[in-house]
Amino acid sequence: MFQAHGTVDRVSIVTDRETGQARGFGFVEMSDNAEGERAIAALNGADLDGRALNVNEARPKTDRGSGGGGSRQKNRW
């Protein structure tokens, strides 16, 4: 899908660590910003196998804290 709008450098499909199943999103890196913007404009909201795609520019990951999960165990290794 993205190749129709420019050169695709890399694709990364995000998977669940435990099951290995795709989590429903991924990342596409394109060689040129203008090509990426054209792909976003053309593909955002497009239908793929009955599902509407949400295509946008990646944002930096937010800091979600230490993620301790509520456990008070110490010295786990």
C-alpha cells in the first residue's frame, strides 16, 4: 500500500511479547518526508479488509513511569 506513494525503507509490525500475535499496528519508514506526508494523506481512513486505517506520523513514546505493576516484591532477579 505504501509503495504506491514512495520508497519504503523499513516496516515494523508490532507483536505481543507473549503470544507473538500482531497487536494491530506497525510503523512504516519512508525515505522522503514528502512521500510520507502523501502516504498519510492518501491512506488515512482508507479501508483494508473491512477496517478503516489510522495513518499518522509517529510520536515519541511517552514516559509511563517505572511500571512496577503494584507488586511490592524487592530484589527480583
